[in-house]
Amino acid sequence: MIAGRLNEPIKIFHPTVNYNEFGEANEEYKEVYTTRAKVDHNSGTRTVENNEIVFDYTKTFNVRSYVPVCNADRIEWQGKMYRILTTQQRREYNDIMITAELLNE
């Protein structure tokens, strides 16, 4: 059983398109699901690009197989937003393995 390993609360945000009074399309992210996940740290570096510090951190989130997640979604964990790079359905473990990178603010 892996239920004890899913100990980190995460929020999943899905993109929605809103149009303003001028007809411009604005993409906003709205929270659609809250669940628990197992979080693993893959890699992380701090680089300087164009005189700006960029944090290149990659995490792996393991969630249950019934969680509605796709590659366009975002994940919030410990107050930071992560962009989903890949999702992999693993039937033998009955979970979804999500690889995500930290968004620079």
C-alpha cells in the first residue's frame, strides 16, 4: 500500500480562457482539484540569465490514478506554482507520475 506515502497536499489548477470587453483572450488558472501526493526532488540549479536569477527546479509528483490532471495544468505545492512537463499513467502502481518544473515569478 502506498497511501502513507501520499502525505503532501497539492492543488491542481486548470487553464480557462476569459474574454474582456475588447475581445482579448486572457488565460487564467482556476483551482479544480485538491489532493495528496508523494513529492520527490529530481534536480535543481540556480542560474543567471539576462541579469536575472532563474531557479530550475524539477519535482516528481505521484498522485492516485483517478485525479483529473493533464499537461496544460499547473500544480501548487507549498505556495509555489509548478508547470507540468509530462504525465505518465502507471497501471502497476495505480497512480500517475507527474514531472513538473518550478515557475519563476
